[in-house]
Amino acid sequence: MRGQARQKGMTFMEKTENTILRALIYGEEVSLCVLDTTKMINDAIRVHGLSPLAAAALGRTLTAAAYLCSSLKTEGSALSVSVKGDGAGGAIYVSGDKALHMRGYIENPHVYLPPNALGKLDVGGCVGKNGYLSVVRDDGENRPFVGTTPLVSGEIGEDFAAYFAYSEQLPTAVAVGVKIGETGECLGAGGVFLQPLPGASEESVAKAEQAIQRFGSISSLLQEMSAEALAEKYFGNVKYYTLRPEYKCNCSRNYIEGILAAMGEEELRSIVREEGKISVHCHYCNTDYDFTAEDAENIIAHARQKE
């Protein structure tokens, strides 16, 4: 499933699937989650034509959102993440569900900024420091939970750590990263999340805080090894359960037709008169749907049959 490849002297692993590993560690007092989202980020790059900087910012957000989705319990549950700062990349939107179908976009997919003081992609400048991170979780019971926190740095990982601490009252150690190669391909992407459970001892909390500091660049590690190998290297022989997220939009022509039908006859016919057709663009999968006047009448007729 995974083979070795080379790109300009660098070794990296070709990833054909995404991975989420979850386990309880430190006497089952701390929840551990290790993610490899390299393929997901490459899919997002392909769909949106992302610049390296846009891929890094959106990729970190997709990774954190995938972690959140891996905790959804009921069928039909879903969540969405919005990161709205004052950076050059504009807002970032990501959605996912219990099936771990993840999708997202950034307002300026071609954003470019000079490297930061450390010579790395300036994700903080892309996202911005003034703004907020918002999570909307719908457990399928029409009672969505909404949590919002101010941005801390625009580095995404730090912002999600602040979100967990202040909005969900769950202190969480977070490391996320995306490494982009010279050709624009994602070489490694993923994250590690360590979340002490209620009643965890101070010793276990301290271990979690120390563990997250040992990673350095999580994306560089995942460039060279699998999530399973990384987990074993840093946390030993722990029993994990494995999930497989993917970049997948749930939209379709039939789905869009249902949305149009809900707009009503008058609105649909008004759009056709003014525009000559109805055009719908899905930002998540960058797909355009066009409906002619005849298509609109068929949608109207079908809606009437259901009344």
C-alpha cells in the first residue's frame, strides 16, 4: 500500500490512504489520536489548485477537523469549522461527518507570502491573528453545539488548542503540520492530539504535555514514516483502532436539485428570466452545476408531485 519514492534527493512515502489512529494511553487516562492526512491534502491541492501556502493553511484545518469528526457518535452527525482571520488567505471553511468525508476550501487558494523569519511557509500571515475559530457540531438531533474562540496566532494548531481549552473546557496538546515539496505536492501531513480524560492524574497530564514537545515537525516525520510507525516510535506498543478519512464532497446534481426545489417556483423562474439559466457552484469540490430553463421546469414539476 505504501512505497518509497524520491524527489530531488528527499525520501518520502507515497500515501494511498489517510489514517486516524485512536487509543487510550498513560493508564487509560489520556486519549491519543495520530493522523496521517497526506493523501487528503494532495486531493485538496488537486481539487482547488492550491498554492503551497494555501495548502498548508487549509491542510492543517482539515487535519484538525478530521480529528473532531473521529469523535462523532451518531449516524447523520456532522460538523463544520470556520477560521476567519485578517490574513492574506481569507477565511477557511471545512466540513465533515461521521463517515469521515472531509472537504474544505480557502477563499484565496493562490495566496503567496514570503517565508517567515524561520524560512518556513507563513501560515500565521496567511490566516491572520485577528479573528476567530468557530466549530458547529450537529449530533443529528437538531440541537447543534456552537463553540467560538478568538484566534491566538493563526498557526491553526495553537488556535485549536485554545478552542479546546476555552470553548470545550478540554485542555488538549496539539501538533499539526503540512509539508509541501518544491513541485507543490504534499510530502507529509497530519497531527497528534493528546487529551487528558476527566479525572486524569497530574502525572498523566504532564506526560501528555511533554510528549507533544518531542515531535518537532510532525509533517517531516510523516514524510518518512506511516502513522502506525510514528505511533509505535513515540508511544510504544499500544492497541489502536483505525479509521480511514477521505477528501469527499457529498454534493451531487440530485442534491442540488433538492436545494433548488426548496427555493420555490417564483424564485427559480425569476433566476432563469434574469440569467437564462441557474448556475450553482460547490466551493468544497470546485464543481459547477448548470440548469437550463427546461431543467428548472422539471424540478418545479417534480416538486409539485411531492406535495
